[in-house]
Amino acid sequence: MCFKAAVPRRGALRRVLSMGLPTVWGAVAITYKLTCPLAQQNGLGARAVTSAVFFAVGTGLILHVRRALLRELRQARQVAGAAQSVLLRPLPPRIDGLTVAAAQLSADRGATIGGDLYEAVDTEHGVRVVMGDVRGHGLAAIGTAAAILGSFREAVHDEPELGGVLRRLDRALARHLRERADRDGTVAEDFVTVLLLEIGRDGELRALNCGHPWPYLLSGSVVEPLSCADPMPPLGPFPLPADLSGLQCGHLLPGETLVLHTDGAEDARDTGGRFFSLREALGGAGEAVPQTVLGRIFTALLNHTGSTPKDDVAVLVLRNDRQGQPTPGARGTARPATTSPQPTTHL
């Protein structure tokens, strides 16, 4: 109880000092001007002393305000960091034999998080991954991203099929938009592009894509999209189709890498209006570890744009470093799954 009482007292003392010191300095300057005989004289020496007094007071006020602003900035960054760790919590470097690296670059100056979202979770059904992009960017999209991520983190453990996970995300988004409309009195028309991936113990890849860019597959020196299939519409404006059996996308073989990204990467332009080619930036990166691939992407992106891109950018890199050999699978164009896979239990 003593500790709890001390915290408010320190906060109150800080507020008193922040308001009291400028008041005291101002009172000293006014008192000097009105009561000090030297301040009433018009001689050069008297004026120099008076100017020095006011200069000292002004400098003190400026330094005090600067310290107060820096303190507020540090506190704001601490709050932003805490929010980021909850919303986009750092991913572990390895998830069930997969080496992982992820990062986001916010388009809003001063913001550490925006409308892009990602997560990877090890479940009894396999490693499940989400990459999404909320309409817009920056602070206005954080609430929607939080609703999607919160639903995903729970649904991936409960739902044996990816289709069930996607339906949970769709319901969470609809509920969030209704609540926001009731609270603000406006009709929310946000939508979210979402890519769901499931990586089985044998490396089998299954996917559901709602308006999101397909990830790139790095296999040796080859860089190619994981699929060329047309995605479904984004979540929000349209109802989901009845059939959500997903796509079979072959296997992620040992040593191969998947690069998931939001459209902010490939929509970034240079001063001449040319789009950034993520595929070219990934050339020759097939043997690199995910953290190196991540750094290579963002370095090339910033060099291309010359500054922070105008849209949020998120990238998640997954490399299969498992020792076991996967079941052979076709690498060609993804095809609709005809049967529902049985849940895989990790022993």
C-alpha cells in the first residue's frame, strides 16, 4: 500500500514542478522589471543587465519545456512499444522446425504499428500462419487489426480446418465493425485482405486467400509465387463462399523458404513512379537465413523509395529447417482440395 501511495505522490509532484517552475521564473522576471532599481534605468549597462536577466529566464523556460517534451515522447514510445508487443508480438526464432523472421514498417511517422498484421502459431493441426492488411494504414487501422489477430490466436487451436478459422475471422471483423459503428455513430466500411497458411509436419502446404498477395517460394535460385490461383474477395464487403476447403499448394521442402508480404511492398514506387520488384530483390536469397532475407528486402525497399514508403509494409519469412523428409508432392499450380485432411497430432 505504501508503494501504491508513493506512485501518485511522485506523479503529483512532477505535475506541480512542471507547472510551478515556469510560473516562478516568470514571476522573477516580472518582479525584477517592476521592483529592481537597475531595471528602471535607461543606461547601456542597465539595459545589458536587464537583457541578460530576461535571456536567462527565457533560456530556462525553453530548456524546461524541452525536457518536458522529451519526457512525454519517451513515455509515448514506451506505450507504443507495449501496444506493439501485444498486437504484433515478436515471433519466436523457431516454430516446430521452421526458422522465422518478421518485421513491419509503418507509413505513419511516429507510429510503430499500423494496419498490417501477421502471426504464426504451432498447433496440433500444424503451423498456422496469417498475413493480413487492413484498409488504410496507421493508427486508425489498429483496432481492426487487433480484432483479427485476437480471433486468429484463439481459432487456430479450436478449428481443425482452415475454413473454420477463416469463418471465425470473418465473424470477428463483422462484430468489430458493428461495435465501432454503434460507438461512433458512423457506418464502418473497412475490409481486410487475409492469407491463411497451414504447414503440416510433412511440409504440406494448404492455403486460403482473401484478396491478399500470394507469398513467394524460394527454392535454390528459383523465386516463384506459391500459387497463381485467383483469391477470394477480401473479408468485410462480401459473404464467404460455402466451400472453404482451401488450396493444396504442394510441400515446403527442407531448405526452402516462404516470403509472405503485404501489398505495400510491391506497391512502393521510386521518384520516377516505378514499382518495387520484390521478386527481383529476392533473387539469389534462396540459401540465406530468414533474418538475412528480411534485412535484404527492407534495405532494397528503402533504397528504391528513398524514404519511408507511403503504405505500411509487413514481411514474414519462413524457412523449413526440419530434418525429416516430407512426403513428395506436386509443386505446380495450387488446386482446390477435394478431401479434408485429418488433424495431425504432434507427439
